[in-house]
Amino acid sequence: MDEERAKLYAHGGGGLKKFLWNSDAGTCLGRTGMSWLKIGIFYLIFYACLAGFFAIIMAIFYQTLDVNHLPKYTPGGGGSILKNPAMGFRPLPRAENVESTLIWYKNGDSADIKHWVDSLNEFIKPYEGTSDVISGQHVTDCSEDKLPAEGEVCRFQDTWLTGKCQKAESWGYNRESPCILLKLNKMINWVPDVYTSVEELPKEMPDTLKEHIQKRTTENQGKVPKMIWVSCKGENPADEEYVGPIVYSPWQGFPAYYFPYMHTPGYLSPIVAVQFEQPQSNVLINIECRAWAKNIVHDRGNRLGLVHFELLKD
């Protein structure tokens, strides 16, 4: 029995070896070289035609899309489940720490601060030298009394930022006063419900912001400026002790006339530059910035209406 089994295995092994390469017939896996060449050319042409057909269908599909058409469901009363804006910040951490919110740099180390400065320089490019016409749309100077007409967008320029929050100042990273740029995420047709009187200001709003609004109201002949106000502070009592003085520019908030965003070409989101003048060195500082309006809800869990980041200066 064992001899018969050995013969069977030997016969089977030889058959497999002959299938892989048959020297008598000159075949590999049952096919000659010419046969493999023909079938290779066939599948090459087949898949090339398939890819070309797919590309043509996609091109025809994209021709039917209207990129200027607003979606049916929008945040501004258009049935969208998105009702509350979120905030974003720049500079972002390095690519290898994309999920991090830590801004960590070594003071006086030009090579280390290069990433943060380059990130801000790249972000601010669209705001540099704003022309009168961008993508065929007219850019106009806006104010509370001069709102943009249909098809117009409000101007915002990098030169409006003050202090060390400028490209020429390396955004303060070479002078121990780092700057963070804040912006609201774009939400089509969303209109802020701004505060119209000092009495409407919520109890949880920081006192420093309330005092600032009161001062601006007095300067504005008793009318509260139509703004989405912004406040930044240390997230915890210890953080507040280490964060130091904070300066905002060009305003401590986003003017309401920049909203709603209507997918108009050339639109640039307003930004708020936050300069931390003297943050404590060698201490990790948790910072939270909030946007304030009647229809902005603050939710730390879902990061709605606020943004969190950490600052560490060695």
C-alpha cells in the first residue's frame, strides 16, 4: 500500500510540474508564449476601452452639474440638519500629527518655527492684494450701512491685521507672541442672529468681552455693532493664569455683513487674528475660543461654536 501511495504522489507531483512548465510542448500553465501574448494584448485593450468608457461617462455627468447652484437643503432655514457653525484655526499641526491640536514650537529656533510660519503664509495667500474682480465677481467694501448686492462679495485684506499678526512679522513666532487665525466654517445661507442690545448678552459670556461690547456700543452712538463676537481664554483656571494678555485684530469678531455665504465665487471668509502677547514658556496651555451670537450653540463634545487648541512655547 505504501509503495502504491508513493507512486501516486510521484505521478501527481510530476503532473503539476509539467503543467507549470512543459518543456516538450513549450507551454507555461498550459499556454505557449504566443498564446500568453495574445491574451495579454486582449485584456490590455479591453481594460483600456473600459477605462476610456468610464472617463467619457464621468465627463458627460460632470457637464450636467451646475457648480453655482445652491443645494436644496441649506443650514439657513433650508431643511438641513446642520444648524450651528463650527470654528477652525490656523496654523495646523504637522502632517504626521494631523489629528493633534497642539501648537508647539521652540522659541528662537528658526528651523522649528518655519512650519508654523509657512502654514500661516499659505493660508493668507488668497487675502493678499485683493483685486476688484475675482472669478468674475465684484469685490466691494462693505459696512453695516452698505451691504453687498447680489453677486457681490465683501472685501477682506491681510493688511487689516495689526500688531505681530502679519506676514512681515513672522506672525509673532520669532518674538514670543504667537498669532492664531480663526474663521467660521462656511455654511450656505446661514445668517447670524446677532445681539442688538447689551441686555441680551448671555451670563456665560466673559466679562472682558461684555466690557468690550459696551465700549464699542458707546463709540457706535449707543447701537451694538452687528458682529459675531469672539472670545479666547484659558480653558481651566491654571490655563488662564499662564495664557497672558490677548489682542484681537482687525476686530474681536466677524462682522455680520459677511454673511450669509451664498457660494459666490471670490468669497473670502472673514478672519480674526488672535495674538498671545506673553504666554508662559515651558507650560502646556489649553485654550478655547468661542463665537457668540443668539443662534450659535456651544457644544464641547461636538466642537460646535468653538475651537480648542493647545499652545506650548519652549
